[in-house]
Amino acid sequence: MNSYESLLEEACRDGVEVYDYPFTSERIRDLYCDRAIAIRQGMTTVEKSCVLAEELGHHHTTAGQIIDLDSVENRKQERMARLWAYNKRIGLSGIIQGYRKRCRNLHELAECLEVSEDFLKEALECYREKYGCYTELDGYLIMFEPYLAVIEKI
């Protein structure tokens, strides 16, 4: 089962319906409203898994209509949903998993975690903002600056 299928099962368990939808505007790739998620038809499975994770993040963390991102409150809710998605699809443990599997660059790490490179880069930037230059987890030091590095502490 791939990550998209796993997220579809989670959505079903949570009572959220997911639809492939032929949006006519190129600017819209997904929407969440009242326990229903619409995802643009024609996206790759990896793209769909990233989008579905974010929309499930909205389901779990946000309330109300947040289309207007000029509002500080709406931007905060958008960030919460994205952080939920980043933690769901990647997380610090995913970065360590990539290190253990000997991923040598962002492309390999994204492929290993079944996420897009853009989604991975956005997640790493979010983690850098949250944790600073580095953080520790389970005997590993994860550095976000000057570039991503994982060091196993002995």
C-alpha cells in the first residue's frame, strides 16, 4: 500500500470523503469543506499524498473558512495544517529513516519518504523555523543549517 492509499484509508476512518475533481482553474489543486476533500485530477500519486495530508491537516486542526490569507488568524491556521501534514508525511523520524537508508540528497530523501521535493523543502524550512539550526531525537542530531545533515550520537 502506498502513502496515498494509506491516507485515503485514514480519511475514510475519520469520516472524510475524498474526490478526484476536474477543477477548471489551474490555481486550484485542492479544497476541504465539511468533511469532504476535492483533489485535482491528473496529479501524481506522490503529489496527491502531499495534498491529501495537508487537507487532512485542515480537517484535524482548523475551523471555519480560511481562504483569505491576508488574515493573521487564517495564516496561523494554514501553518498548523501544513505542520500537521509535514509531521504526518515526514517528521523528524522520517529524516532519520532517510539517513539510515543512506539517502545522499534531497531527491533521494523525497523519493524514500514518497513526498515531492517541494513538499520536503517546505517541511525542512518549517522545521528550521520551529527548531532552529538543529534538534535532537532518539540519539540523532538533525541539523537544518547550513544544509540538512543527520549525525548519529555515540
